[in-house]
Amino acid sequence: MKQLFLQLVGFLLVLFCCLLPSTHATIHHPRYVVKEANFTRLCKSKSIWTVNGEFPGPTLYVEEGDTILVTIVNQGPQNITIHWHGVKQIRYPWSDGPEYITQCPIQPGANFSQRIVLSDEIGTLWWHAHSDWSRATVHGALVVKPKNGTTYPFPKPQADVPIIIAEWFRADVQAILEDFLRRGGDPNVSDAYTINGQPGVLYPCSETDVFKISVEQGKTYLIRMVNAVMNNIMFFSVAKHQLTVVGADGAYLKPFNTSYIAIAPGQTMDFLLFANQNPDHYCMASKPYQSLLQIQFDNTTTTAVVEYVGNYTASSPPLIPRLPVVNDTMAVFNYTSSLRSLASKDHPVDVPKNVTKNLFFTLAINSLPCPDSSCDGPNGSRFAASVSNLSWVEPQISILQAYYNNIAGVYNASFPRFPELFFNFTSQFVPIEFQLPRQTTEVKVLEYNSSVELILQGTNVVGGIDHPMHLHGHSFYVVGEGLGNFNKTTDPLRYNLVDPPYMNTFVVPRSGWAAIRFIANNPGVWLLHCHFERHITWGMEMVFIVKNGPGSSETILPPPPDMPPC
Ligand SMILES: *[C@@H]1O[C@H](CO)[C@@H](O)[C@H](O)[C@H]1NC(C)=O
Ligand SMILES: *[C@@H]1O[C@H](CO)[C@@H](O)[C@H](O)[C@H]1NC(C)=O
Ligand SMILES: *[C@@H]1O[C@H](CO)[C@@H](O)[C@H](O)[C@H]1NC(C)=O
Ligand SMILES: *[C@@H]1O[C@H](CO)[C@@H](O)[C@H](O)[C@H]1NC(C)=O
Ligand SMILES: *[C@@H]1O[C@H](CO)[C@@H](O)[C@H](O)[C@H]1NC(C)=O
Ligand SMILES: *[C@@H]1O[C@H](CO)[C@@H](O)[C@H](O)[C@H]1NC(C)=O
Ligand SMILES: *[C@@H]1O[C@H](CO)[C@@H](O)[C@H](O)[C@H]1NC(C)=O
Ligand SMILES: *[C@@H]1O[C@H](CO)[C@@H](O)[C@H](O)[C@H]1NC(C)=O
Ligand SMILES: *[C@@H]1O[C@H](CO)[C@@H](O)[C@H](O)[C@H]1NC(C)=O
Ligand SMILES: *[C@@H]1O[C@H](CO)[C@@H](O)[C@H](O)[C@H]1NC(C)=O
Ligand SMILES: *[C@@H]1O[C@H](CO)[C@@H](O)[C@H](O)[C@H]1NC(C)=O
Ligand SMILES: *[C@@H]1O[C@H](CO)[C@@H](O)[C@H](O)[C@H]1NC(C)=O
Ligand SMILES: [Cu+2]
């Protein structure tokens, strides 16, 4: 009954939206047609995967609490799935999207209607492909506006400006994926970063490939930023303008002023740009943060332009902002420690205080033996990655399908609460015997309503680096983070249980740790993974199964009839 009702609401919404006059501020895109399209960037025309022929894909505007039906039509040559990043999908894991976790891929020529169930999310989220490396170009913003009758907890902006930072590869992304899997080394790096699909003037042959926004002096603009980059945390800033951060990952924050943003792949940041400078043209710029300078990475800078309207002679070229240096770890740490939940009467926090499930997971880059030591990883080995030394092996059917239908032999339910081995995780040199992971498909089962504290500990096995960890199906409170090894006696004393940020993706710093808390109150099958694409490809992922609760409204709803088959 409930399902039918929700579906009806979804249909009505879609119909309603289609009938809106075109002057209305919100547009729904109920059909996402995945197809190839050609784009010319950096002097080269290239066929990429898109949704509706757009790069980045269409922005979907919805309201708090909406349920939306989106039909995915696969007109491309390859399997695909779409994930609604940051949407909790309460009781409805069927639409979450990660391939072989909650669904089988949508095969070429097939369609799948996904029901997007919003609950407490507000602000900016996004959607992206969650199969192989298609998300490089298959992504877009999902903007959740306050309910009719409610307002922002900050001055109403003149306009909303979604800004998606992404990576542009001259080569075919699928070829890069296959190439690095074959070689066992690091993937080839991108050739440019883009702001809303445009690289900006600092690249060869891109004078006109520049994203621009025009602003009126004295007005305020809400920038809704998404980091859709594959493998890098990014810095961003606007010349001569202070920014006021007001939200992240679909939740409000206590406003704070900053001259730069630090944003990890998977995260969103909402911030206000006050057009309070002399009428002129000002650059926005974004470039990577990289804590491990020994590896290859794309060290270029993308720019876009803020143009004040009016009759004046603009500086030429526009001023480029200063950004923190590429390895400025303190700049990232300072920024992330400024994130605090709004915690107001209208937007209270509910930080779990009585933890019933303590978990401790380690994150590592590993290496696997390679025949004749002929791979491109350390000493001729093949790179891998793991959570608690377990490197994820993709099953043949989805974990959700296996769990829901009691199909044995697809996964084991013995993911450990603590790693088997404790050692000095952040020691500069970790003994070589710790490099070999166990390759397996292990899930952790959680009782409904468990109050979970999870410590994510970075390690220096093979090479320490930051890991932006993303949890599906829940947001979590980041109650602490630090450098070195987590100390279970002293570190909890410094937890923020008053106004910690409520995130779905958080960076575990290099040689450091993060402590997160959440209530496992969303029955389903939920992926936890690093949002660096090369790390998830190497196996840095695990799955939580949250069991049904006792109540009739605490169980997984039945699957839709058109679930893609394997
Ligand atoms: C893209 O360009 C190539 C080469 O010019 C062409 O063969 C192909 O049909 C184009 N694809 C699309 C989707 O337009
Ligand atoms: C998918 O949708 C398209 C366009 O509506 C339709 O032509 C096609 O028959 C559908 N395919 C399947 C397998 O349902
Ligand atoms: C918002 O609610 C008011 C009062 O209930 C109604 O008149 C108005 O049409 C609504 N606006 C939208 C965009 O739904
Ligand atoms: C990756 O880079 C290497 C070295 O530059 C090059 O030989 C190879 O063709 C590249 N692979 C792809 C898929 O572009
Ligand atoms: C990255 O580029 C900047 C110039 O934008 C340069 O100063 C810096 O040395 C480069 N760093 C690395 C590690 O390549
Ligand atoms: C812009 O300003 C210049 C110099 O003040 C003036 O000559 C010109 O007419 C103005 N143009 C417009 C469109 O107002
Ligand atoms: C950044 O790298 C440079 C060059 O390797 C080094 O001198 C500097 O100390 C590093 N800065 C930080 C903050 O790590
Ligand atoms: C980090 O914050 C501290 C204290 O507010 C400040 O002294 C320092 O300059 C900041 N560093 C960076 C890189 O922003
Ligand atoms: C904490 O949770 C446990 C297990 O659910 C329960 O027995 C205990 O009463 C709770 N304590 C508080 C202070 O809520
Ligand atoms: C762990 O290794 C780090 C870095 O080498 C070192 O500073 C720290 O003292 C070590 N901790 C212990 C408990 O040995
Ligand atoms: C945690 O910190 C306390 C106090 O500094 C220290 O006595 C203890 O050895 C530390 N524990 C670990 C595991 O490092
Ligand atoms: C596409 O998905 C189907 C169903 O899971 C699978 O059998 C097939 O191997 C996949 N194709 C590729 C190229 O991965
Ligand atoms: Cu990672």
C-alpha cells in the first residue's frame, strides 16, 4: 500500500513538474538518457558518456522531503548505474545505485525507474554513475530547496549557482581504467580540471572554454559546489572575495568566513558569495591538494570568471586568486575543523551519545604479487587497497539481491569489528609483510537502531595518503579527527558532541584518523568506500547490512518490478 502511494506521489510530482511554465525556477528531468556525445576541449574532439547529451549533466531541483521518479534510459554501448549521492533512501536501498552492491547494471538498451526518497536532506547533493569509471562525465547536481513555507537560515540569495568541479582526460576514461588494471600501477592522470565543464584560460587552446557568471554589485549569490573529480581533493577560491560557508553534504552549517574552500571528491559545499567589490572581472580558481608528492597527479589549475554587470573597463586578464600550496595539509585541516553543524532550534543536531557498537577500521594501500614481478606497482607488484586489510571482491549478483532473497555463497558476514593486527599504523616504515591484503567479499551486519561509533584509521602501509570516505544510506556526525594513531583513552575526551558536522563523505587525513557516529536506522545494504576512484577500484570498500527493525515501518520495502537483472 505504502509503496503504491509513494509511487503515485512520485508520478504526480513528475507530471506536475512537466506542466510547470518554463519561467518557473525549478525544472525536473524525469528522464535521464545515458548516451554518447562529442565535446571539444583542449583542441581535441572527444566522445564522452553523458546524461541527456550534457556535460556536466542536468541539475535536478527538488524540495525537502520530495520523492522523485527518474527513469534511466541506457542508450550507451555499456553497462551503467546511477547513484543519488547523499540521499538516504530510507527503507528503499533498491534505488541507491552502486553496481553489484544494490543492483545489477542497467545494460545497453535497458531502462530502470529509480525512486529517489528524500528525508532530512537539504542543500546540495549530486548524482553520478556508480559503475566502473563512468562517473568522470556522468554526473550532475541535485539541489534540495527548503519546503514551501520555510526559508534558508541565512539571507535569501539573489540566485543559485551550481558549480561542479570535474576532471578532463584527453584519452578515453574506459581505456585508462583498463590500462591501469592491466599494468597494476597508478592510473594515467587527467589533463585538465573543469568548472561546469570548462577548463578556463590556463590550458592550451582553451581561451573561450570558460565558465562565467554575471553578478550585480550589492547582491548575494549561493554557490552550490560539488567535487566530481575522480582522484583529488581540491582547493577553490575567488579573487578578492571572502566566502561564507553555510552548508555541506546536504545539511546546514554554522556560517563561517574563509578565503578558500577545501573539498573532497563526493563532498558538496554551499557558500555565499557577496558581490561587494568594485565592478570588474574576477577569476575563480581551483587546483588540487596532494599530500603524497611522490605520486603522479594532475597539478593544473582550472579557472572561471565572475563578471559584475555594468558599464566599466574590466581588468584584463582578470585577477587570479591565491590558493594554498599543493601540499598544505594544515590548510585542509583548518578548513575541515571549521565545519560545524548549525545546531539551531529549527535545525537541531541529534548526535548519538550512547554508543552500542564500537567499530575500528583501518584503511590501507596494499600490493599483490604479480607474475614475474612485471606489474607497475611497488617492486613489480600490483596495487590493491583495503578496509581492515580486506580487499573487496566484486560478486556476480548484487549483495542486496542476495541478502533479500537469502541467496547463499555471495558474501560472508564476518567483517571484523577490529582489524586482526594492531601495529603502529602511522609509522614511517610499515613492515613489508603487512602489504598483502585478503581478497574477499565481507559485510558487517548491524542490528536495527545500533548506535555506531566508527574509527577510521589511516595507515602508511605501502604509502599513506588521505582517504575521503563515503557512507551510503546515512549521514554521520564527524565527532573527531586527528593526526597519528587514534588513542582510545585520550582522543574521545576531545570529541565534539555539541555541533559536529553531519556529512556523508569525510577525509581521513594522511597518517591520521576520523571518528564518526550514526544510528543504523535505515534497513538495507549500504556501501562504505573511499571516493578516490583508483582506491575503490583497488578494493577500498566494504558493506554494511542494516537489519530490519521490529516495527512494520522499519523494514526494507519490496523491490520495484523493473530491477535490472544480472
Ligand atoms: C562523435 O564524433 C565522431 C568522429 O567525428 C563521429 O564518428 C561520431 O558519430 C560522433 N558521435 C556523436 C554521438 O555525435
Ligand atoms: C526504454 O525506453 C525507451 C524510450 O522510452 C523505449 O523506446 C524502450 O522500448 C525502453 N526499453 C525497454 C527495454 O523497456
Ligand atoms: C506555497 O504555499 C502557498 C500557501 O500554501 C501557496 O499559495 C503557493 O502556491 C505555494 N507555492 C508553491 C511553489 O508550491
Ligand atoms: C597512459 O600513459 C602512458 C605513458 O604516457 C601511455 O603510453 C599510454 O598510452 C596511456 N594510456 C592511455 C589509456 O591513454
Ligand atoms: C604544482 O604546480 C605549481 C605551479 O602551479 C608549482 O609551483 C609546484 O611546484 C607544482 N608541484 C608539483 C608537486 O608538481
Ligand atoms: C559607458 O560609459 C562610457 C564612458 O563613461 C559612455 O561613453 C558610454 O556611453 C556608456 N555606455 C553605456 C551603454 O551606458
Ligand atoms: C611541501 O613540499 C615542499 C617540497 O617538497 C616542501 O619543502 C614543504 O615542506 C612541503 N610543505 C608541507 C606543508 O608539507
Ligand atoms: C590554521 O589555523 C591557525 C589557527 O587559526 C592559523 O594560525 C594558521 O595560519 C592556519 N593555517 C592555514 C594554512 O590556514
Ligand atoms: C544505552 O544503550 C543500552 C543498550 O541499548 C541500554 O541498555 C542503556 O540503557 C542505554 N543507556 C542510556 C543512558 O541511554
Ligand atoms: C609510530 O610511528 C610514528 C612515526 O614514525 C612515531 O612518531 C610514533 O612514535 C610511533 N608510535 C609508537 C607508539 O611507537
Ligand atoms: C594514549 O595516551 C595516553 C596518555 O598520553 C598514554 O598513556 C597511552 O600510552 C596512549 N595509548 C596508546 C595506545 O598510545
Ligand atoms: C554488464 O552487466 C551484465 C549483468 O551483470 C554482465 O553479465 C556483463 O558482463 C556486464 N558487461 C560488462 C562489459 O561488464
Ligand atoms: Cu582512498
